[in-house]
Amino acid sequence: MASVKAHSVDEITQLMNRTPLFMTDLSPEALADNPELDAIRALQYEGTRAEVAQGFRESGNECARGKLWKDAKEFYIKALAALKAKRSEDESGLDLNEEEEREKEREIEEACYVNRALCNLELSKFFFTLIQGLCEHPTHGATYGVMPQTSDGNIENYRQTTLDCAHTLQLNPKNVKAHYRSGQALSSLARLDEALDVCTRGLTLDPTNAPLKALLNKTTSAKELLDGQGRKRQERELLKKREEGMLRAALMARMIRTRTTGQPPDMEDTAIKLVPDPLSPTSTLVFPVVLLYPLHLQSDFIKSFGEEQTLGGHLEYMLPLPWDEKGEYKDVEAYMETVAGGLVKVGKKVPLLKVLSGGKVEVVDEIVRINVVPKARAAEWIEEVKRRKGKA
């Protein structure tokens, strides 16, 4: 008590901060030149390689029980490093049974690798979500080989898990934990064939292992689902190619010229189609058509204009135009631009197929564009178009 009274409060606080049990300052400066800490560090490294590694292993196990996965991983790394270190002079002078020491070291190494694999799994935030999501919510549209919202760090943790498990199985091919943890990591990496293989091999060692059985079942379900999605995707792609081929053949047979630009308009599902059956040569071609009213900067859109339909048939229900206050569009004429840059008249009673075939006009970005002008002002508009194009 007298020794305590001989020091001030600040001095006592300073002394306590140098005592490992009471330290609050963990800065490099505070940790340097501390005899108490140096003594503890020296105790950690006293003994044979196996004893030093076992000390780190036990510290790692303690952290793992407390779910301090990052700290536990560091201890296992130190344990493995201790096993690879050269024997100290003190250890070399000991009368050791070399075979027993090698067995101890092998056992510690196996345990550290498989436990570090567990740490890597637990450090991954995206733990096994891919397989669970596929099995529990198969309509969410997961894609084979892709892990949504998985960071590079998580992927690396899973890969490191597979490597640690591989090291474990090299030391002991019968380690069931290594098979299970490797299966978890491979499944989360969407390497499902490998996951199924390692689960199957693990169950040959322990046929009643419930976690391995559950993992095998989930991975099998995910594999079947993804294989089914792959087949459906291939079928859809094949059907789309057949439909595109039939459409190209129909356009060529009708001598309809088409062209695409670098920036086509966003028309969603609007496109040239064969209806009712896109795979039948007897189906009818339908076109998206834009009616432009250039003298009034207005337009109308016809989503499905059949090749046998006429412009007049559509104008019957479209006229009079709601914005035509002067009634100028009671009698109209229609024109399309030609490939050469001129104009061709579109007869109101002429089927669209006759207008488009022959190669004089072209369908750009799958949209037919027809200019509609009042008949009384048609000549005026034509002269204006020629003037703009320098053909007057």
C-alpha cells in the first residue's frame, strides 16, 4: 500500500498501461520496449516446432469458438509458419523421437488447414447464398456461373477455402470436414460439378454425415435447375435464330430492302414480323409504320401494318386528324423517300407490299416511314424537299 501511495495517479496509470492485462494503448510505440510483453512473446516461441505451432493452433481454436474468425485465421497462419521454420538450436539438442514429431506436426498442419478453411468460409458475407437462392427461389432467374452481389474479397475467400481443403486432403484424404467445407466453397463459386464430386467422395467416407447429405441434395437441385435453364435458353436462342432466318428469307423473296443504323430508335418489342406463325412461309409480313405530317410536325404510329393492307384503309379510321383545325387533311397524298434520295408516291389503294418491293425504297431500322401531306399543298412540299436536297 505504501508503494502505491508513493506514486501519483498519473504514474500509477502509466504503470498499468505497461501491464498487458490493463493496457489500453495498443499503438506501436506503446507495444515497443515493454519487458512484460517481451516475456509473453518469448513464451509463445519456446519449445519444439510442434509445441509452438500447437500453441498458435489452440489460440486460433479459442478465437474460432468466439467467432473471431479474422483473429483465428491469423493464429492458424502463424501455426503453419512455425511448422515450416527451421529447428532452433535448443530443439536440435533435444532427444526427440523424429517419427513422433513428424506425426505431431502433420496432425497440427492438417487441423490448421481445415480450420483456416472454416475461417475463410465464415469471413465470406455471401455465404452459400447462390445455392440456397436457387433452391428456395427458383424463379429469381439466377445465372449459371454468376454470383450476384459477391465481392472480389468473398470470391477470394472461397478460393482460399478450396486450396486449404486441398492441402488438408493431401495430408489426410479421409478428412470429412475438408470434403464438406470444400463442397460449400465450390458450390458458392458455382463450380457445381466439382462440388458434387467432393460431396460424393466425402459421403463414401461417412455415408451417414447429415451436413454432407444436405449439401449434396442442395447442389444436385441447383445443378438440375441450372441445366434446365441452360437447355431452355438454348432452345429460345435456336428458335430466335430460326425465326430471324425465316424473316430474312421472306423479305428477300419479296424483294424488300432493309437497312439498320448505328442508333435505332427504342421501339421495345415493335419490329417486322411474320404472323401468325413466324416459322411459316405462308404467314403475312407486318411492319411498324410511322405516318409523318411534315408540314405540321406531327406523326402517328401504326404498330402492325400488314403487307396486303393499304394506306387508305388505315386513313379511313385516322382522319380527320384531331389537330387539323383548318381541315386541310380531308384529301391527302403520301410519299416515301427512295434509296436514291428522291420521292415516290404511295397510292392510297396500293398494298404496302407493292410499295416496298422492287428495291426503290428501303425500310430503315425496321420502321416504314410515310410522309402524308394535304393534296392542295403537295407540290409546295415536294419543291421544298427538292430545295433542301439541292435538286431544285
